[in-house]
Amino acid sequence: MYECIHELRKEFCIEDLCKMAGVSRSGYYKWLCRKGRLNRWQLEEKDLMNRVKAVHSVRPSFGYRRVADRIRKDTGWNMSDKRVLRCMQKLDIQSRVRRKRNYEVGGVHQIFPNLLNRDFQPTRPLEKITTDVTYLYSRGKVQYMSVFLDLYNNEILEYEVSDRNDLQLVIRPLKRLLTKRKKDVTGTTTIHSNQGSQYTSKAYTLLLKQYGIKQSMSRKGTPLDNAPVESFFGWFKNELYTDYRPKSPEELLHAIKAHTCFHNHQRPQMKLKNQAPILIE
């Protein structure tokens, strides 16, 4: 309305234009004084958009909830997740969604009972640990990663990266874990895995028996029996490639180390009320 008055001010009297528009002349002059300047809400919105872009530039894998949580923690600004979502939509920013995997049923081999039976809610640290192996690519070279994840706080207890998917890929991190956390491992500790050859090997099973640890296994061709670590690998690799963009095997190893540290000490998780795993322990 004020724009129309301003355009017609040279042809008609401003007082008459204001009367026709149903606005006061003082209101028009106030609008004229602040023309071209942002109001408080617009300034706040501009600042929020800049912060959204800053977080996304560092962590492009973050969705709107994690972006909002990071801004709240950095600034103490109490804004809703939906407001951040609207800003991301205006900026045409979105996180990258990982693709779902297809699974094949494996062959028949020695198995252990599924002690967890999809009960992934422990009551104390190191009560229920899950483990698995995944693969990562860089410049056509394959690297394999083995991880031991504490279901109590989602902490990465130990991990190993190698260009060989062999028994030592699992044994080495397990030995480090048992050595460092020997006092915390009790007869009620359960380590759950799939039916991979490393986990049915004598070396692995004897090592668990030596420390009095219960061994649990998923049913054949049932990845949901080990859902926490399957989910973990999915978003861990997605964030790894999105946030670090490793261009060589060496950069990939550095990125894995950096992101593992970030996961344990800084990555907010909804399960932990947006706290990092180490802070919950």
C-alpha cells in the first residue's frame, strides 16, 4: 500500500492518497524513514539463515533437526526445528539421504543363540555390545572397518580399519577393548554379531569365553536382529563421505579417525536427548 502511495506522490497529494488508502500520513512517513532497512524479525531471520549455511557447510549430512540443535547449543537461541526447516527450504539446502541396502541369505554354518532377541535397551554400560564389519571405497580401493558399539550410549568402544577382511580385523579391536575395559566387563556382558566367519571362528569364541562374555548372534539373513549397528554404519558412512569427502585412501583413514572422535564426543543423538555418547556414560 505504501509503495503505491510513494509511486503516485508526484501526481497526487500525499494526504489525499493516504485517505483513499485508509492509512495515516504519519504511518506513510514512518514507512518512508525505514524503507530499505530490515526490521527486527527480518534481521533475526537473516542471521538464522547465515548460521544455517555455516552449519551446513561444515556438516552437510545434518538434517534440519541436527542443524537446529547445533545452533541452539552454539548460541543459546531458542528457535523451533520447523523454523530451521523453513530456512533450509528457502536456501534450497537439504541433507543427503543414504540408500537402503539389500541383503542376501548366507549359507549354513555354526551359530550361537540370539540372546538379545532385538532387546537393544541395556541398563548399564558394556552390558550389551554389538559388532559388525562394513566396507568403504576410496579411489577404487576397498577398506574394511570393524566396530564394537556399546548399546547403552552408542559409544564406539573400538574399531579397526584394514584392506583385508580377515580374522584380525575383528580380533585386534576386541583385544584392545578387553584390555582397556577389563574391569568393566562382567559375566553379564553380551556381544552380539551376525553369522560372519570371523565371529564363528575358534579364536573369537575362545577369546570371549576367556573373559566370561556371552556370545549372541543374529538369525541367518535377518539384519534387523542387529539393527543398531546396521543403522550406525549407514549414517556413519553417509556423514563420512558428505562431511569429509576423502579423495584418497590416506584421507579416508584420517576421516574415519576424525569422525569416530566426533561421534563419541560431539555428535548429538536423539536417543540420548541430543547429548554425545561420552557425556552420557
